[in-house]
Amino acid sequence: MLVGYMRVSSDNDRQTTDLQRDALLTAGVDPRHLFEEKASGARDDRPGLQQALAYVHPGDCLVVWKLDRLGRSLSHLLSIVTTLQAQGMAFRSLTEQMDTTTPPGAFLLSVFGALAQYERALTQERIRAGLEAARRRGTRGGRPKAISAEQLEAILAALHPGASKASLCRTFGVKRTTLYDALARATAQTVPLVQGGA
């Protein structure tokens, strides 16, 4: 059985799945086995995709109009397709003419796998090089702090007179979790000093 999955990025009227639907129906997908979604490919929570993946069974084939309709990245796409294969299901992309049941399709999948592994290795190498360059300059790599030392000092000063954390979040434009993390770090740094001086 062929199961079709369609996706457009936006919920506005200009983006429709008509082109994808026509291509999937022409490829032999029954209209009753089509799953549609209006969501960004970058999102993890795509109910339509989850429904389509839950609907396919061993011996079935999941069909998409184009590869980018399925995965948010090359590694995500490979994860879905290899999971399908491991469970005895096939995958087909009409535009790229990729069909995992054929030797060319299986070969293309292995090439994608090698590319994804190469991409991961390059990313890790760039991160290591960036951190090393930051260390040589005497700076600390990684994500910058969401609350500066000056802001934290002002927040701590405002807390003593009894300002609420919610009002501080609004005043300084920070999320509640960010504020709590900063306060927890500040407490952890001051507690040892108090104990040492006692």
C-alpha cells in the first residue's frame, strides 16, 4: 500500500498542497491514504507526519512529492527513512526519483548517509576550532549570557525591596526561566563565600 505525506510551510491561502496531491494521486496513492500538514519543516512537532508514520505498516511505502517535504534536515530525513527500512517499509520521493526498493535508490540513500556523517564531522570540527580560537584570545567560547553582570546586580538590588520576579522579567525583558537560572548561579557563587567567612 502507498501512503502519501504532503506539507506546506505556511497556513496562508497562497500555499496549498494541490501540486503535491496531484503528483501523489498520479503515482497511485489512494486519496484515503493521504496525510496533509501546514507547518514549518523545522518544527519537531508535526502531527500530520506522526500520523503518516503511524499509518504505514511493513510492506507499505511512504511517498512524498519532494525530499524537503519530509525532513527538516539531511540527518532528520535519513533518520526517518532508515527507521522505515528497519521496520520493513519503503520510501519514495517523486521529484528526486528516489525509491529505496530499487538499487539506485538504495545507493542514493547510502550517499546521503555519508554526506550527513561528513556534515556532522565538519560541524564538530568548526565548533572545536572556534572554541580553541576563543581560548587563544583569552575569551570564553559558547553562548553569551542572557543577563549581564550589571543587569543581575540591578535585579538583586530590586529583589531586596520586595519587587516580584514577574515584574523584574517585564522590566528587564528576560524570560522567567532565564531569571531563575541567573539567580541560582548567583546564589551558588555567594554561598561558599559565606561559609568560608563563618
